Amino acid sequence: MGKCRYCGSSLYGPCSASPHGKHEHINNHSECEFCGSVLYGVCTYNPDKKHRHGHGEDQCIWCGSTAIGACVLSPHGKHER
């Protein structure tokens, strides 16, 4: 389990030290930085409302794909590593 990059807490949810008001963990590529889930898609903890995984393994942080180009889960519409 990672810790919040703004306050060091291991909890998920509201964070008064964060600029967007949510804990944002420094996680590896296998977990969402906002809730710790291994899933992709809808995340109620992320201000963008989508799971965002940590960087690594050359995978998209929004969907886990190693492809380049369009990403339907990304708020920007493109895979992001």
C-alpha cells in the first residue's frame, strides 16, 4: 500500500493537504493512485472519476494497455504512460 504524496497517510478519500482535496498515493502500476483498486474504469475517489494507476511496466495509467493511440478510459482520449 502506498502513501499519499501530499500528507503521507495510507488512507484513501478526502485529504486537506491535497490541491484537489483527495489523497493521491504514490502507487505502482498495478493499483489506482486514488483508491488502491486493481480495476480500471470508474473511480469515485479521483476528481476525474476514473481509476488512474501508477506509472510503470510501459502500461497506460488509465487502461493498462501497452498500445499507443486512442484510449477510451483516458480523460484526454489518449494512452498515457
